[in-house]
Amino acid sequence: MKRRFPLSIFNFQFFAFVKKEFFHIWRDKRTMFILLGMPVVQIVIFGYALTNEVKNANIAILDNSKDAATASLTTQLDASRYFALEKNIVTYKQIEEEFRKGKIKLAIVFPQHFGEDLQHFNKAQVQIIADAADPNTANQLANYATAIISDYQDRVTNDRRLPYTIDTEMRMLYNPQLKGAFNFVPGVMAMVLLLVCTMMTAITIVKEKEMGTMEVMLVSPMRPQMVVIAKAVPYLLLSTINITSILLLSVFALELPINGSLALLGFESILFTLVSLSLGLLISARAASQQTAMFISLVALFLPTIMLSGFMFPVENMPLPLRIISNIVPAKWYYSIVKSVMIKGLGIAGVWKETLILAGMMTFFLTMAIKRFKIRLA
């Protein structure tokens, strides 16, 4: 005949397990640093380091004209945040020498009579030479220089509209300044929450086994599923602090606005945290040692998060098998939610599908973790 315990005893036992886990985390300073300090460090480092923007690239100017027009263009190039004038060179041969030394990324060559040609013939030539060893950087720098020169040309010819001129107007929605943080910060948020939450919960149950305290838990009146949930509650509460700190750093340090509902963004972040905690509990229930749990949570999750979530490489450009596999990566759906809510300002109507997928993943991982939790030690 099965023993039945009053609900008050059950509540007392459950909160006693949660309190024990809190004290266990609080006494371990390394765990506290990983939980609270590491996400802050990672969001700052990755937020500033992971960017596709090119700033302060060293350039050289070969001015064969030396007139007011070339002087003005040189000043505008140097004043922009994309370029820094390394030196003015006097011969064409020096350009390749500077490139070989690695001192410059771009060279601008003004031909003779540049200002006169622009004044009398309404056109003049400029040569842009880029270091294409890194083709993406070279292409961006060439585009930046072309845009600055085109802007100067528009101001010069403002009062003299040329015949048969086609004016192209460009608008960049949601990110008019083309800041790299708008793309990388949501991805870093997904990576940090997934790795930290999964890694810390992945070692909780297996650590109890190695320390020999699992027997005490198994003889308690608590049901196995409640033991598993009690292990995750402290990490969930601490993760809310991480979510708050990450959002504050994103807004005030990385200048990323929250255009949508803050409450919805917080709800989606907590949901993604629950997915990560459930996955960590599943790994912990199956792993034989802390080293194995740590290896699975770091190696098996880090690469898919980086490669298949979409924030480093567009999923649309991948082969069909990889696009299919990317659908089982939780970070992909959270990354899409953060971009939609935080940057585009969408509501729940725009992210309901991703929300249901994350809720389904959480239910699946937590159910599997409870089923895989062994109530007898081998």
C-alpha cells in the first residue's frame, strides 16, 4: 500500500530541496561567478568583438592634383568613423609597399587636374585600391569610400542638375546606421543563456551521484520528478538576474534599443531559459560523470549554436540537410524571437510559432529528464 503525504508536507519537502540547492550554489564561489559573472563578461566581450562593421581602417592618399576638391575629400574620408588617414604618399609604387607592410587597408588615388575636371566637365575619376586578401573587408571599405565620394559629388552638383540623372534613394529599416550589434547581440544572448544554463544544470544531478548524496535524496518522500524540478528552480531564479543584466548591458552599453514589449521579451527569455534548464537536466540525468556532462553541454551545444542558429551564418544559404537540422537548435528560435521583438517591435502575433516551438522543446526535454532520472543507484 502506497504512503500518501499531506500537501503541506510535500510543500515543505519541495522548498527544503530548493533551499538546499540555493545554499549549495551560494557556497560555491566558482559556480556563482559562472552563473552571474560569466554572462556579463561574455555579452560585453562578444558584443564588442563580434561585429561585421569595419571602423578606423588605415588608408593612404595619393593626391596628384593637390587642389581644394581633393583636400576636402581627404578631410571627409579622415573624419569618418570608417577611415583613419595613415599617410599621404607621393608615388604610385609606395601603394603596394604599404599594402605589403600591412599598414593600410585602402588607398585612394586622385589623378591630376581632379578639381578642374569636376568643375568644367562635371565628372572626375578616382581610383580606389583595396587589400582583397580579406574580400569582405575590402568590399565594405570600397563601398564606404564610394558613398563618401558620392555624397561629396551630390553636394557639389546640387545646384546644377545633370540631364538623364537617376537618383536612387535607400532606406535601412530597423537599423539605419547598420550597426553590427543589432545582429550579434540577439545571437550572443541566445548563446550565453543556452550554454550557461545548460552547463550548470547538466552537472547538478551527476554531481550528487559522485558526492554520494543521491541516496539521501532517493529515500526522501519527494517524488523523482519533483526532485528534478527542485534542482532547476534556483538556476531559474538566478537566470532572471542574468536576463536583466544582459538586457541592461544591451541597451546602455551596446546601444541596442528595445522597440517591442519588454514584458514579452522577458517572458520569451524566461521560456528559453526553461528550455536550456530542461536540456541541462536531461544531460545530467544521462551522464555518468561531471566531465561527460560538461563536455556534452559545451562541445555538443556550442558548435550548433554558433553554426546553425543563424546569427553568424544565414541559415537560408545552407544546404537543405543543415537547414533541417537547424530546426532542432533552440537558439535559432530564440534568436528569431529577440530580433522580432527587440529590434522590429513585433508582438506575440509575430512570434507565436517560435514560442510554441520553444514551449514544445521545454516540455519534451523536461519529460525526458524525469523519465531518465534513475530512482535506484546501480
